[in-house]
Amino acid sequence: MNRIFSFAQTDAGLKVAGIVAAVLLVTSIASFGANKKQPNEAITSPPPTPGAVSASSSGTPTSTPVTTNGAPSPATAPQVSSVLLCCPQLPKGATFGLRTQGVTAKQVRVGFSGNFDNCGDTASLVESLPPGLVGDPVKAIDTFARYVNDHGGIGGRQYTPDIVQDGGSGCPDRNIPAAVKMADQDKDFLMAPGLHVESDYIIKEHLPVWGGRDDPTSLAHYGANGFELLEPITPTIDTWAGFGYYYLHTTNKGGANPGCLIRISNGASGNWDYAQKRLRDDMKSHGIAFVDEYTFQDDVSTAQQQADTIAIRERDRGCQHVYFLAGNPIGLIFFTSAATKNHWFPHKWTWTGYTALVDDDKIGKAMDPTQWRNAVGLSYRLPAGASPYDGNCKNIYEHYNGNDGNGDSASVKLACGAVLSTAEMMKRGIAITGRLDADSFVLGANAIKNNFFWDAHVPMEFDIPSVHGPFKTRAFSHYTVAAWNTSSQKYAFPAYPCYYRHFGPNNSGCEDLRSYYSHK
């Protein structure tokens, strides 16, 4: 489900806020604070969700399609699976110190911030990208909110998006005012900010956030901060290191495949210092040292110059395996082009799903084809046709907007995941507690245990074993191998149906997850 397709803005927490305006490829960053909650009115449980799945006595999901208010029927727009109740581990009266606002008997307000008007250098970047790659983030958010409302809303309430311009990294003077507007002026219930600087402000206001920091220090300090998609950063890095050693066979200098690390600067986009150190230490545990580590700046105006500098430097240092860390893959478009231009042809480009949407076919096509034929990384996606939910986002969007060329855009993918997931959390929270407030939202997230799908992806699981932690606030836990296929112009999944929490020797760690998503 956060940001402007700017050079590499935002953390990889798939966030719609991060869809940044027009190119916002991803990431949301926010967090949950801790303070006294303000109770909200009690409400009755919502009506069954269209297409909801419920566990049968054998544990197999069963489908109950429903059509309401003229909204898409299963024949025109496959429904998103949902289980309103699933064995919550926490008592329904659990409190997380969060403040409730923005909820009435008729609506719940959700703030989405991003560089939606392309402030700064973003406009020129967006214009340089292929049509239909970015899409229209505001239109996408509104579309999926409309879908939620056409199917009962949130316990009878309207899911009401509050669209706020935050300027992205190109117009920093807008960043904090955007956070103030959502939290203090518009008084939104839940916020999906486009940048960490916004989420950090909202955290201090003790309000729920979609997205957020998930490094151990932040989680320990802020608590259950920022529910989001993607995998948590620590296990992602750990899995990537095992993948590098056992699958890619990355080596030290002098070996056949010495590796280097290229990553975005922290700035407003996330704690990449932590990710860099974690990966360095993990690789060291396997006896591998990078021949170089380079940090590039989130600056569209110097992107090509930086890319050329990096390509020449890594070529001269002999880097053959390129490990890339950023909130979105836009930097890779510059780097792969610069690599070919400067006669650097590494054996592998590698990444994880934490660089959101890098494993999307449209993004793959935007890379330099000579370079990207050697791209292989880690993805939480499923191969085409493997899931009955495949194509849900596109079908829902096109039901409301027709084929406007944006059904497969980054904006649609991010808005779909963010809006439908947050709506599901609210519904589950209501079903558990009979009310909609900040605490029930956390409980609703915690109730998602491998039984909710908005499209074709591996199962999701949040985990809050107690109000004091430890907290798993990112939804995914598994990765598989995704490799670019030049002939088909799509990603192939050579390890499928194996998905991994950890890569080990002799393919250890392989898990077959098909039983979770093979039935609606």
C-alpha cells in the first residue's frame, strides 16, 4: 500500500500516501504513539463483507458473494477476501494509548498525503516516464474508497479520504504543514503520510498511522507504530543475506561475483543507515564483505549525474552483484541506464520487496533492458494465475473508470492495498469490540492472520502478542525468487511454490503457501 516517484523517496512500507502524486511509487512511513485513548461510541457489527471468506470446520475458506448498491458483482469485479473475526490474541478491551478522532456515526476520515501536484522537480520526472506507469493517485484513492462504501462502508460509515499535498522531498516546506493539517486541523482518524518527517509528527500526537518506522529501536520506543504492508525490515535484510550467499553466491573481492551496496540516503525517507548496517553484518556472518558501499541523495535534479558517478565507481571497483536499497525503484531506472552508458555490466542486480514495486512488470520494462536481463530479487507476489484474487485491483478500478490506461499503474496498486487493507482492519476491529476507535483498529490489524487478500500476494499476518510487544506491524513474512524474463517482458518465479522466511543451504526454508490462497 507511500511517495513520489521522486528519485527515491520514502520507506518501502507500501503506502498509498507514498504513492506520491503521480508517481509515488511507494512507501509509507508512520508510527503509533502511546497516550490515553478517548473512547468512541459503540456500534453494532457491520454486515457481511461481499466476497467474505469464513473458515469452515475443516479450515477451508468458503465464499459468499454479495452485490450491493449496484457495486461490482463477482462477474465484473472479483471481491476481496475477508474474515471479520480470526482468533484475536488480545482482549477486546486492550488499550494502546492512542487517541481517537475523525469518527462520527456517518463517516471515518482517513488522511492521505503525497506530492500529488508534482511540486518541485517531480513534474519533469513524471513526464519522462512511460504512460500508465504512475497513474493518478488521487483518482485511485477515491475509487477504492468508493468501492468500500458501495459494500457497506465501515460499520455503516463512509470511508472518507482526506487528500493533502505534502510537496514530497522536492518541496520540504510543505511536509510538516501537511502533517499538521491531517492531525490537528482536519482531525483525521487514521493518516497515511508520504514521508517519515510527517509520520514522526503524527506519532507524537498519539494518532494511528498507516505506515511507519519498523526498525527495532523505533518499535521499542513508539510501540505498535504504523501498520503497513511489505515485510519487516529486519527479517527482510536477514533473508536477503541468506539469498545472496546460498542462491546468488556473492563473493568477496577476488571472487567471481564480488558484491557492492547502493542505497538511498536517510533524509525524509527512512532509516536506511540501519538497513545498511544490518545487511553488512549479515553478509559478514557468511564471510562476505562488499567491495564498496555507496549512498546516493534523493535529488531528482542530480539523479543522472549521481548515476553516472556510481556506475563508473562500481565498474572500476569490480562490482558484479549490485545490492540496491531504497523505498522505490526509480533510482534503478537511472542506474541501469548509466551502467550501460559507462560500459559496466554487472552479473546481477538484486533487490527485495522492501523496494516497493520493483517486482512489478511495468517497472521492469522501464529499466535498461541490457542490464535488467540480469535482475533477480525477492518478491511477495504470486505468479500470474496462481491466485483466485489475481487482478482484483485492476478489475475494481476499471469497473468504476473504464479502461483509461491506468488499471495497472503504480497508483492503483498502492491505493488498492492501502484502502482495502485499512478498511478491513477497521471492520475487524468493530467485529471484535463493537466500536470503532484507535484501539479497535490495532486489534483489527492483529486479527489478520493469513486470511485476507486484496489481490495476488502471499498471506498477511500482523502480530501484537501484548500491548507491550514485541510488535510485528508489517503484513508479509515470506519471499520467493523473482527474475526478469527478457523474452516475455515479465518477472518469472523460478522457485515457486517455495516461499521463504529464511534462505538456507540445500533449499532449506522452503514453504508452500498455496493452501492459504487457493480457495475463495
